[in-house]
Amino acid sequence: MNWIIILVGFMSINLSVSLKELEYSTPRSCKELKQRFGFSTDGLYYLSTASGVVYQTYCDMKTAGGGWTLVASVHENNLYGKCTTGDRWSSQQGGSPNVPEGDGSWSNTVTFGTAEAATSDDFKNPGYYDITAEDVAVWHVPNNERVDQWKVKSFLRYHTETKFLNSYSGNLYNLFKQFPVKFGVGSCPANHGPSVPVVYDVGNTISNLNLYGPNIRVQTQPGFITFRAMNTERAALAICSGLKPTGCNNEHCCIGGGGHFPEASPRQCGDFTGFDWDGYGTGVGWSASKQVTEAAVLIFYR
């Protein structure tokens, strides 16, 4: 019985919630846990999909009213490995035009990883495609941090407030069905997906921009999150975190992607694409800073 498993997973218990109520009202999201059952503590909880699949994830119950459900994390396990094992948000099959969508994780129902290890490995739970949400939040957290340190150690956190997911059937799974992360599906800048304004919870436009190399800073506008950005060579990038591209060298600031990046292939292929173009973590030229290179990107719904 799902309600027994879920109750054990709660980190705080509202005694006014009866077992019978939980039995017939299995929570689908952290927002539901907060609004219907009064849970208010950050931490790991158990949720259930519409079909009854139970999974554990992290709930942020404080930021901007709380109720944020962690659905995914993008973690670069080896920037020197180009579309190799562990690059689940791009391709683990090598960079090839014959596999233009790579692993296809942005728009399929394959899940992987665990919530507790979300800063040490890639993570995707069933909530990514099951939850109907309105907004997203993103945290950049240094690699290998323990769950209870995520919020205090994060150096960039922001959320949207425009309810933009209502236009895309309530989640990123459906958004990326409309804007496939696939090599050759469009061109830059004509075929970018939506850019949505964000509200910063930790950091600001200046600190966000300075996470990336000086060459790319002049080709982006901070204060947005962009989905499915194309680059000059028609490679597709999934998310530009905190940025709206104004140029077409987006592989140096956006994460995730399809299965092929033609320029100097396979140098740009991987979950953090061309972050190391002018050296690992140097923050010069086209290279991103070491701080953002060695941090996981956590994605939440509400």
C-alpha cells in the first residue's frame, strides 16, 4: 500500500493528516504536500505518479512560498569524456549525426540516478514527465554536496513566476516534445525555444553572467532561462541557465544537447558541451569558470 511507504518518507509529520486521507490522496508533488497536508520542511520525501509509481525526491518548502519538486539534475561527470558513459543529458553513444537526438533524455520517460546523489551523478525521476506544473526553479550546487548542504552551498538559484509551463502541457517533457533537442532540427537564432524571465533567489545578473567566459558574455543576456537553443552549426542545446542567447556560440554557456556537435567533433559533445574550449575551468576566452563547471544543475517544478 503506497501510503505506508510515503508516510515513512516524510521528514516532518502533520498530525492533523489522517492515515486514511493519505491512503486515498497519495501526493503527486511537493506543492501538494505543502498545500494539502501542511508539510513545510525542506528535505527528501516520497511521491507517487498517476499510475502509482512511488519515488523519492527533494522538496524545497521555503523558497518563494515553497512547494518545489526536484525532478532532475545535470551533472558533468567527466568533461574530458566527450559523449561517453555518464553523459545522459546529451549522448553516451559518441557524437554522431546518425544519432541526432543522442540519448533523448529531455523528451523520454527513462529515469536514472537517486535524489540523494543528485549533485554527484545525473538524476531524473518520474515527476519530470508526470507532474503538471507552472514554473521551474534552478539551483547550481557544487558537486558532491550532501542533501542538507544544497541550499546553503548553492551559488546561483532562481525561479520563474510567469506560469509559462501552462503553454507546454505542464512540464519540460512536453516542452521538449515541441522543441526537440536534436541536431539539425533548426538554425540559430530563428529556431530557439522560449526564453523566460527569472527571479534570483541567490546571485544576480552580474554573478550569473560572470560564471562564463568573456567571449560568451557579450553574446548573452542574463535574467532569463532559455530552452532549446541552436548554435552556428545547427547543434541543439537544451537549457541556457539564467541566460538568453543573443549570438550563436551557445555551446559555451548552455547544457545538455542532442547527439552531434559538428565543430571540431567531438570536442563540444557532452552534458556541459563546450565549457572547456579554452581550457578546463579557466574562465578565459570561451571557457566557463571552474565554479560552474564543477557544479550540478538541479531542476525543480512547481
